[in-house]
Amino acid sequence: RWPSHRMVVCFDLPGGSFARNEELPDYKANRPPMPSPLRHQITAMMEACELMGAPALAAEGFEADDLIAACVAAAREYALPEVIVCSADKDLLQLVSEDASDPTVVTAWNDKNKEVVDAQAVVDKHGVRPSQMGDLLALMGDSSDNIPGIPGVGPKLAAQLLAAHGNLEAVISSAASLSKPTKRSTAIAESADMAR
């Protein structure tokens, strides 16, 4: 699809993210274990990537998401003109460029849906800018990673709160500053540390 681009393939290693597991012991606890046949194929897949000229990256204690984000940060540091993140993972949408004039334009490719995901596509689907995706997930939680959100705050409300206040800290400050707390503002204030 992009013959002039170089490619890097990022892998998770057994054990996952040390930091996330320490912060939230139930992180990804809702997922079944990797099937044994697949676990034995990881090394072969990494070797195949190398043989095809696509370096395979993996680091103990870090997830592939972390490595992808590090690669995007390095591309931005070196002012590479374009990066395409090939993933359907919504966590990675926070890497997408918000402005086409960004020196390194970052988009995502959702191979499952065969679509390019740019800043407008993030807004259209999630109701927030790419830079707000982390705050959106902090407010609403992420069931695929077994991360609880603020009770009573789903995707629509989380997007509305971010539209009104800009970021997670402003949402929390606003909830805490109400003279007559509501059920929602109380839930936000009580869940602030977890959301952070």
C-alpha cells in the first residue's frame, strides 16, 4: 500500500506492561490467555519480519503500543514527513496529527475497515480531537483493557465533558468546584485519582 515507506513491526512480549500491571493489577485480566500455538509462533513471526526487511521491535515490560508511540515520537523528532500507524486500536488514535501542517503528519490505517483515520475521522467517530483520546478513555474506561471508567460516564458524556472543559484535569476541577454537587460531579470527584 505504501511502497516508498519503511516499516517497523512492534510486538508484545509475555508479561505485558510492568507499569500498567503495577498501577492496575486487573489490567487486561478479562482477556483469555494467548493460545499456546500462537505463543510459539511469535519468535517465527519476528524472524519473518526481519527477513522481509521490516525490523521487529519488542521490549520486556512494554507493550507494542508503547513502542509504536516511541517510534512516532522519534519520527517527529527527526521531522520525517509522514507516519502511518497500521492498527485498529483506538488507544493509538492519540498519535494522529491534528493539523495537516504538522511537520510529521501522522495518520492511522485501520486494515480491518480498510480506512485511513485522520484527525477528522477521530472527531467523527469519537467526538474528540486525537489529543483528547487519552482523556476520553480515562473518563469512560476501556472494557477491552479491563480499565474502569468513571461510574455513569460513557463515550457520549465523556466527549461532551471534554468539549465543554478541554481535558481531564479541567473536567475534574469543574466537578469538584460545584457548590451543589450532582450525582455525576460526585462520581467524577470520587474517581479522579483512578481516572488520572
